[in-house]
Amino acid sequence: MTYRKINHAFIMAAGRGTRLMPLTKKIPKGLVKFKQTSLIARGIKRLKKYINFVHISVGYKGPILAKHLIEEKVSSIINTDKKGNSWWIFNSIFKSFNSPIYVLTCDNVTNIDFKKLEKDYYKKGQPLCMLIPTKPIKGLAGDFIFKKKNIVKKLSRTQKSDIYCTGIQILNPKKINDKIKPTDDFNILWKKLIKIRQLYVSDVMPKKWYTVDNVDNLKKLKKIFK
């Protein structure tokens, strides 16, 4: 099977990070320190080992984060201040982007085999959106995934299954715009994709994955990713 390399990634970094207070009182969540760098700089560096173009959304403390991102030489910065987390798909330059793109959150700390993910995405017929799952981790909240084969039937925060969302996806913005009415909320977008059987879940999981939602998570992260 032949497939094309996915060359773009989008990191969502516009949120306030209220549960990381007081660390985020003066800085955005992505700038929280981790291993002599920041959470987002580490993510960018790891992505650039495989992906040529890295794009970032900014919002809370946007100018501070944008300065940092310019230093990291990202491909583009999208201002989504006071917008929902899926707003950029329907309202930015990406609405006409007819190619798959990796979507991550700035609080993801992970080790991903991008080649395996790409092969899996193309094997599944290039759905409008494919979620990257992981096994549930104690202390980390997430949307549990219920599926039939690899088509997602339901996502739930209360009912539990053996996998849940990592916050990492592969999606095609242009194809989503062609099929789905605009929404600025990923939860609503996923429900709409479920209705048309275009929300899939990958068989490939990250080798390592963790997310930083609060100060306690950050302390544990430093032990997991030594």
C-alpha cells in the first residue's frame, strides 16, 4: 500500500490552563517549564524530527507565547483568542487545506511513531478524522472511546472503556468543511462526525503518552519522562 507522508502538524495552545494556576498566572500553559525548556518547545522539537511544518494556535497570553514560537521557528501562528478549540478548522487559512494534518494539544508529552500512524490512517481509507487512543492512565481524565471495528460510536467521560482519547488526531480540514457545518467545539464536531460514520480510532497507540492538566500531573510527568 502506498501513502503520502503527512507533513503538517497543528498544536492547540490557546487555553488558559486554569488548573495549572499559579504557574499560568503570568504565562500561557505551553510555557510551563519542563526539562530546561517549555512544554510546547519540547513538543515542537520532537515534531520537527519528522514533520516539516508546525503550526500553533495562541490565545491566552498570546503575545508572550508568540514571541517564544517565533524563536522556535514555527511555520505559522493562528490567533484563536476567546474562540473554541475547533474554530480554526472553519475560520482560518486551514479551512481550505485539503490534506491530512496532525492535531495535538500543547500539554501532550508523547513519543509517537508517525510512520505507523500514517500507514494506519491510509489503511482506514483517510477518514475525515482519526483519533489516536491510549490505555487509560490513573489520575488523567479523558474521553472514553466506544467503537465498532475502528468506527467510533460514542465518546463518554462517565462510561468507561479500555481506551480513551490522547488529544492527538489526524484530520482533513477541507473535507470536514465540505461535510460539516461550522462549530467551534471539538465535542460537537466529533458528534457530527460520528453521525456520518467519519470519526475513526487508530489501532496505533503512542509508545509513551502523558498530559499535564494540573500541578500534580506536572510533578508525575517529571518522573515518567526522565
